[in-house]
Amino acid sequence: MPTITRLLALCLALVAGAVGAAETVNLNTASADAIAAGMVGIGPAKAREIVEYRQKNGPFKTVDDLRQIKGIGEKTLEKNRDRISTAAAH
């Protein structure tokens, strides 16, 4: 039994590590497809609006700037805060 418990613990640790290692979506560089795939509650049409906004207005300074896009409110922003960034490429 102890071996099964250790194996289960190892599997859970690996899954937790994989979930935690998920990459964030950079709002300033990601394609509409990547935005739609990486964000909760954002479909292809809204992702295209994000890209269009970026093209018209320049890069997002903060993730809170997403609220400038019609249909993206505080709830959507909070669901995605850990999934998105505006970091400059290194």
C-alpha cells in the first residue's frame, strides 16, 4: 500500500506542476487564435477584437486595459488575470 500511495502522490505532483507551468498569453504579441485558446470566456470573435484594439491603440500597458474592449468586464478579467500578461519580449 505505501508504494501505491507514493505513486499517487508523484502523479499528483506531476499534474500540479504541468498545470502551474502553463504559459501565459501575452496580449501584446499573441495571435487571436492563441488568445482564444488561452483565455477563459474569450472566443474567436472577441480575441480578434483584442488584436484589432492592439493594432489601433498600441500595446496594452496593463492587463486591466482589456476593460477598454466592449464585453470584457471585471469578472472576465479576474478569471484570466493569471493567464495573461503584457510583458515586453526579452
